[in-house]
Amino acid sequence: MSGALSIVNAERSDIPTLISLYTAAGLDTRGPHDETTARAAWDRMHLAVPGVRVFIAQRAGIAVGTYTLFILPLLAHAGAPEAVVEDVAVHPEAQGQGIGRALMQHAMDLAREAGCYKLALSSNQRREQAHAFYERLGFARHGVSFAVELP
């Protein structure tokens, strides 16, 4: 797949495309998403965090990747916001073509423009290739992350 890569804002109508990318990339480990559930989640997410943005990377009109960017206002750090990236997915057939790098550069640029003091993301401990990828982009392991799975 060749051609210029564009990164555009996803809209609610793009939910089928997002579900397809999440599924292809193995992101949805809690089972298949249906569009009704995803639309409700989209609405809740945008209601809870009005500035949240979901992006889709396209090449030759085909969706090849996505990520979600949260800009969170904080009290600490002199009131500077923090950016958090979630739901990064690149279609397996498009991996190794610089799409993930372009998505993360896009996120870093937006975070910098918003005056964020850092851009953070988390990655499953077992995803060592992803960790190496993020480190090549300049991300450093930072602190210790804790999570609890909720039923």
C-alpha cells in the first residue's frame, strides 16, 4: 500500500472503521465490539472528556491506523496539562510502514501545541516489540504503572 498518509479526526460515523482496526490489531481483548455498544461508548467518552479526539490514519483512502488523544487539565505541574494516548492500533498489513511513527509524532505535536508537560501512554507488559518501538520514538519508561482488572 503506497501513497501519502493523512491523519484525520474520526467522527462518530467512523465507528465501524475503528472497530475494524481495533479487531485487526488485536486491541479488543474483552470480546467483539458491536456498533451499538461502541456508539454508546463514544458518546460517554465525549461527554466525560469534551476535548478527547480520535484520529484515523488513511493511505489511499483506506484506514490503516488510529489512536485516541486525551488532554487532561491538572492542578500540579504549574497547571500544565498532560496528554495521554490510548487505543493505538495499526492494521497488521500496514505495520512496518511508518504509520505508528506518524501517529505518535502527530500526538506529540498536538500535545506540545496544547502546552502539555508530558505525553504518556501505557502498553501491556507482554508487548515487548511495542515497547521497543516506543523507545525508538524517544519515549522512556516512566515510573511504575499499576492496574486492576474490573469485572
